[in-house]
Amino acid sequence: MKFALVTGGSRGIGRAVCLKLADMGYHILINYQSNLEEAKKTSALVEEKGVTAQLLKFDVSKENEVNEVLAAWLDANKDKAIEVLVNNAGIRKDNLLMFMSADEWHKVMDIAVDGFFNVTRLVVKDMLVKKYGRIINITSLSGLKGLPGQTNYSASKAAVIGATKALAQEVGRRGITVNAVAPGFIKTDMTEGIDEKAFRTLIPVARFGSADEVADTVAFLASPKASYISAQVISVNGGLYS
Ligand code: NAP
């Protein structure tokens, strides 16, 4: 059985990615942090597509939780393969740097950067053995361009881009590609409260994007068709300067 693991799969972009990967025939491991109700909704939608869904509850930033839950799953399922890993879990806690608390800084950094590390190092081992894998990291326009009020978020997403490029070089010979997808403004809970009209003039296609539009790019990168694309950052941002 071939599996895809999507961190932060309970809502938003993560849910859309779970559904696209289910369409590709993958059984889906849906990680979430706390929102069981939304995670169950994703799970039901995935199962409607005729594949299995399993919920894995852990905070990606907490090494002990990742080890307890994910390492335990890997141990108990040695006959199965996680072929696709999508590091999608993320939060934003915007503030101007001069007002930013240490907590706002560390929470955002820990989930994006430690989260990438905690999850990927467990999953990549088996990909190396099986000589096949697709790792896709969801970063952001903010990590490419830097956005004011988001020094924490921009730094965390830029760090993940660096990690993407480095890891791609470590594992490429083993049939594993590592890429990043950098969305612009996408309609999810994360952008609730941001006035689309105010930003429309800045975006060449003149609207926010949908989670599905990001998920389609992720699905392509996860497919065998993308076997010669690695160490790249693909922007999905309606043409915003980056
Ligand atoms: P969202 O709707 O707020 O969903 C966030 C997801 O991440 C939820 O599934 C949440 O789980 C999970 N999550 C948060 N903290 C976690 C943790 N510590 N451990 C495990 N899971 C955790 O966000 P989204 O808009 O879909 O964003 C998804 C990714 O795209 C993020 O990395 C974000 O930075 C990036 N992105 C988004 C946009 C945008 O405009 N929306 C733009 C650029 C990049 P629970 O449901 O359990 O809380």
C-alpha cells in the first residue's frame, strides 16, 4: 500500500492536497494538531474517493509527539511505504518586529522549521531504502520576498526553502525529489480577515487563489511526471512579484 502524509491536513490547503493525492490513488495519512472535527471531515472526503484515511494527531514542532505517533506508525507498518510527504502545517502570528514577542517568533519558526525537520527526517529514511519519494514543502511568497509584519513568518518560510534545496541535493540520486510550493494569497482560515479587495490591484490575476489551485501544483510535483524537477520553488500567486 502506498501512502501520502500531509501535515496540517485537517483544513485549508492541506485538506485540498489530501483530496488530490487521494485522486491519485494514495492512501492518506492526515496529520492535524487539534481540530479533530475538521480532520474527520477531511478523512470522510478522502474515503469517498475509495482510498483509506488515517488521522495522526501530533504537533509537528514537538519532537516527542512526532516520535510517539509518526515513528510508531512507521514501526507498525514496515510493509507499507510513505511515497509522498507534504510538509504543509503552518501558522502565522503577524506583528512588527519591534513589538514581536519571543513567543510569536518561536511558535512560527518552530512549526515551520522544526516541523519540517521532525517529520522529514523520519519519513525520508524509508524513501532512501525504497529509492523513491516526493517531498513537497509549502512555503510562501513571504519567504521569497519578505513581507512587513511577518519577519517571523518570512524567516521561517525562507529557512524551509534553504532546507528544500539542501535536502534535494542529498537525496536526488535515490529517486527522491524535494521541492517547495510558494503560495501567495489563498482563501483559507489563515487569510480570513484580509480584505481581498484591498489587495486585488496588486495581484495580476486580480483575485485570491483557492486551496485547490495550490493542491493541483502539489499533486503534479508528487506525480512521476515531475521526476526531473527537484530543488525548485514553484510560486502559485497569481503573478504577484516575487
Ligand atoms: P489553515 O487553513 O490555517 O490550516 C492550517 C493547518 O495546519 C491546519 O490543518 C492545522 O491543524 C495545521 N497546523 C497548525 N499548526 C500545527 C502544528 N503545530 N502541528 C500540526 N499541524 C498544525 O492554513 P492554510 O492557509 O491552509 O495554510 C497551509 C500552509 O500554507 C501553511 O504552511 C501556510 O503557511 C501556507 N501558506 C498559506 C497561504 C494562504 O494565503 N493561505 C499563503 C502562503 C502559504 P488544526 O486544524 O488541527 O489546527
